[in-house]
Amino acid sequence: MKKNNDTKDSPKINNNSKITKENNINSDNNKKKRTTNNKKKNNNNKNTNTNKKVNNKKKTTKKTIKKEIPIEKVDLIPVDRIIRRRNVFILIRNKVRKITKNPTVKAITKRIASLVAIAVISTTSIALAVTTKYKPVYIVRENDEIIGYVSNKDEFENRINNEVLRNDNICAVSTTLNTEPTYELKFLEDVNENEDEIISRLKSEATTLYKVYAIVINGEEKSYVKTWEEAESIVNQMNSEFDSLENVTVTAIDKYTEDIMSIGTVELADATTSIDSELRSIEAEQKRIAAATVNGVYLSVKPVANCNITSRYGVYESSVRNHAHGGLDLAAPTGTTIRAAAPGKIKLAEYYGGYGNLIIIDHGNGVETYYGHCSKLYVSVGKWVEAGDSIAAVGSTGNSTGSHCHFEVRVNGSTVNPQKYMYN
């Protein structure tokens, strides 16, 4: 009985153990599910937290962007394109590595490197040899003619500007080179530089334009000064002192010249003295002309030059005439030229009593001049003559005691003393 009981009870135990095992397995599975669910929850929480942080960051960045600069649309490169480019780069890099690891390529590379090194060393050696034996210089030419050599073009051109083209003369306007020099860089052996000689040559050939101020009297340049202020001062002073002069103008003009030495500028005092002297000469001449003018007619020319006055105006000589002498007797050899004393028209040209061969010129304003005792008459009635024209020859025709010209001046038919106007 006991045995049977034992056999009957053992399967029950086994069933219970199976149940417990199953329960244990189920509990383990439940635990695993719970842990996985917890992990998922944690991951979800983490994702939500990170999303919140990212969203917060975006919000903050958006806010800061709004404050600083306006948001602009940005064209983003697609991810697949970036991946493709990266893959292409990696592919190229791998191929290059394979090629460089190739022994043949390595050998060629080393050979090229050695050749480059040899070329560099050779070039350097040649350059050193050239620079030690040959010197870099500029050949300076003028109209294709070599005029010298310089080592530094820029420094030489500075010398041209400072020593040739620069002119400290206050009257200098500009200086230009006759011909612009040209330069050619060469490596030459045993070349002597001659900058000073070139500068001297360029100086001698350069042209300088000067501006001076001319003091002009009646259109004729009389003196030159350096500044407009000096010229204006002289003009104002002369016009004030000589305002009584007739038909005289004193002005100043600009004068440009390349030959200032031939003109010659003077200091203010010297120019003032020179112009003053010119105007005083004009003043004296005007006085002389006024003295030689009768009724507006200027008797500018002496009828007979180099003569002797043998009888004056108003003299009584009973042996020759019975009245006062009405003119001057101008003694000269027969045939000496007689000239018109002033412009006018020939009124008479013939033999006329005691005057012998006589010329009468009508000068206008009631003024007439007589030329008597002529040996020859060169003009005829009605002809217009100018002062100084040849009208007759000295003789001794008519009532005469010797070779002479009787010169007479009449105003409105009455004689006047010729020596008031000439031969005084």
C-alpha cells in the first residue's frame, strides 16, 4: 500500500514542478518585457528631452537671429549628394594611394625629384656665375642712339625730374626734354656707368618756357620784370607822372619766351628808371614837335641839310633888297637836294621874278612854304609830296648873290620867322 501511495504521489510532484518551472519562465519573460519596455520608455524620454532641448535651442537661436539679422532662406545641399561626393573623394584618395605605393611610380617620382633638384642647382649655379661676371644695367637711348648706362632706372628718372626738369627760376613755367630717353635692361660685362654725363646732356637739350612781364610804351616793349605786381606798379607810377603826354600809353603784357637771356629781366628799380627815361625822351620830343608846329602843321624836315645860314629873317640889306628879309638864306653847293619841310600839295613850280625858280607848297591851315633860287625843279603843280621828298636843287637863279636856297614860311599870306620852328 505504501508503495502504491508512493507511486501515485510522485507524478503529482512532477506536475507541480513543471508548473513552477513554467511560472518561473513566464515571470522571467515578463521581467524581460518590463525591462525592454522600461528601456523603450527611457529612450522615448531621452528622445523627447533631446527634442525639447533642440527645440529650445532652435527657439533661442531664432530669437537671437531675429534680434541681430533677418532670417534668410538657405539652400541646403541634400544628404545623398554629400554622401556621393564623399564617396568619390574616398575613391580618388584610395586610387592615389594605390598608385603611389606602386614601385614603378615610386621610382619615377624619385627620378623626377632628382632631376628637379639638378635643374635647380644648375640654374642657381648659372645665375651665380652670370651675376658675378655680368652686371645688370640699363642701356639709355635717345632717338635710338646709346647715350650711356645706368644701374637703377627709377633712381635715374628721379634725378632727371630733380636736376633737369625742375627749374627754380621764378619765371620758369615748364621744362621739357627734347627727346624722352628709352631704357633696355641687359647683362653686360665691364660697363662704366655715366649718369652725370647723361644728365648734363639732357640739361643742354632741354627746353624751358619762361613767362615775364613786358612794360610797353605805345605798343613797343621797353623793359621786362619778373612779376605782375612789379609791372603793375611801374605802369601806375608812369601814368600818374606823365599824364600830360599826348597819344602815349603805358601798359604791361605777358611775355613768353624760351630765350630769357636775350630778353633779360631787370629789378624793379632798374625797370622804373628805364621806363622813366623813355617817357622823358618822348616828352622832350613832343615839346620839340610842338615848337616846330605852326598852325597845326609840323615842319619836321630841314629843307637843306649841312648848310650855312647867310641871311636871317627880318634883316635889311640895301645892296640886295629894299625891304626886310622874309626868310632864311641856306647856303649850299649848287645841285644840293632841297626837300619838302612838311606834307602838302605843290601850288607853284616855275620861274617867279626875284625868287628865280620857285616852289610853293600848300600845307593846309593857311600854311605855305617857299623854296627860291633853285637850279632845278623836280615837281609840278598839283602833285602831293610828303615831308622829306626831293622837290628841287640848290642854285642861284633870280635876285641872288650866290648858290643858296631862300626858305620862307607864310601863315595866311604873312611871313613868319622860320627859326621859330627849325634851324634854331
